[in-house]
Amino acid sequence: MWQYTYLAINFFTIIICFIFSFHPKIKFYRHFKAFLLASIVTAIFFIAWDVWFTSNGVWWFNDKYLIGLRLFGLPIEELLFFICIPFSCVFTYFCLDKFFRLDWKPSVEKVFVIISIISCLILALIFKDKIYSFVTFLTTAISLIVLHFVLKANWIGKASFIYLVLMPGFLAVNGILTGTGLESPIVNYNPKDFIGFRILTIPIEDTAYGYEMILWNLFFFYKFNKNEQD
């Protein structure tokens, strides 16, 4: 049964959100197409990143917890991760944004984004010899620059707040993937390629990685939703 562990994580991450997508006050099912397009476009970059890191031994997967199917050198469960995790996050964002006023003042959001960019660039510079840390913090900084200053995304503040709200769920899911409650991790990291600071068993870089991934999912979700309505 252990070989279904990663598959079960994906399933239980998405199932409740999927069921509530059909709730008459939410009706997220109307946005399935926009979400699917957004997640596929975003996943292209992150899967390429994943393939490169896996092939270079930055991280690897424990076959004990996998069903054994692979594509591009990645377990099929890992590919599903880029659909299931974003679905739950985008669904939660959609619901909270629908029922609550979470928008930030533009000036406050701008300050937050600038501080975040500077912080990520400093971390990337400090840990430039740690490939996972360097790439993660650098691309997060670049993503924030592009989204806020080039693409004029005005929802980064509330997205960041909702990501913080989602953090307990993130810690639970990523915790299991990195070994919490298991004899050994599902995803293993090369110690020389990341800082080594962990939240429970989770490398701190994973929080930035997830944040960046969700921001791009939201950007494309907004874009494809708008295209459907035009």
C-alpha cells in the first residue's frame, strides 16, 4: 500500500475543493477550463525546472511511495502535483476573494513587493553556491518584478495573505512529502544544494517555490478567465 502514498496525498489535497466547486454559492466549476489552462502553462516551466533538478541530483524520489509510472524522468505523481496543489490554492483564493474584501492599498502592496524582491535577491546572493536556494530566490524576485511592475498585477498583496492562510495545509502536505510521519522522505534533497534550514522537515526554499508557483497560476487564471468572458 505504501506505493500509493504520493498519489493519496494528491487525491486528498484536491478532493474536498473539487466537491465544493459545485456548491451553488461558489460555482467554481464554471472556471475549470481557465484553471486547467493556467495550471498547464505554469506547469511547463516548473516541470522543466523539476526535470533539470532531478536529472542533476538536486532532489530525487523514493520509489517506495510511488506507483512506478514516470514521464520526463519524473514520477506521474509529481506531475499531478502541479495540478492538484494549484487547484486547491486557486480554489481557496477564489472563495476568499469572492466572500471577503482582501484587497490591499496600492501603496502598501508596492512597498511589500519591493521589500520581498530585495529580500529574495539578498538571499539569492548570499546562497549563490546553493543551486536550489539560488534559483528559487532569484526566480521569485524576478516573478515579483515581472508580475507587479510589468504585467501590473494588483492582487499580489491579497494573494500573499491567502498563501499565508494556506500555510498550515502547505506544511501538512509538504511535511509528508519531505518525511514527516514516514520512515523516509518521499522527496529527498541533496544537502549541498540548499540552505539546510527547515520548517519541521520542509526546506525553507519550498515556501518560496510554492509561493512563486501559485502567483503564476493566479496570473494565468485571471488571464484565461478574462478571455472566456470577452
